[in-house]
Amino acid sequence: MRVDRFLKLSRLVKRRAVAAEMVAVGAVRLNGRTVKPAADVAAGDTLEVAFPRRLLGILVLSADETALKRGVPSYRIEDEKPLCPDERPW
């Protein structure tokens, strides 16, 4: 599944366009690397998502689209760090 679609279906981001923009500007890392919005996410991958006030470290539990649409837990938060609004995490 695409990383931008995963962020939308897992309800980490409200809209897919916003998720794609976050990935494009480098606010999302997949397994420690910056990626494009079309990068594939699989179970067991780690995501780092930088929001304006916090940095989330996420372990992907499921990347199955039908399971995500049914509301099955798709990720587990491994790490959460607060950020200053002016601070860029990377």
C-alpha cells in the first residue's frame, strides 16, 4: 500500500492530499529513509511522522486495505517526542 494512502486510512492524517504533501516535503520517513508518496508500506515497517508539535515513531502492524477500512488497529506508537513549532526534526 502507498505510504500516503496508509497515513489516510490509518487516520493519522485526515486527507490523502495532506499526507502526500507531508511525504513530499520530507516530514515522513519509512525505515529511516525519506521516500516518495508512492512508496510501499508493509507490516513490520517503521514510520517516523513529523507533525508541527510532535514526532511520532510508528510500527506498522497491518497494511491490508480492507482491514484498515474495517477499523482494525494498523499501527502501534513506539516513540513520541514533543517538538517546538520552529524546530525541524531532520
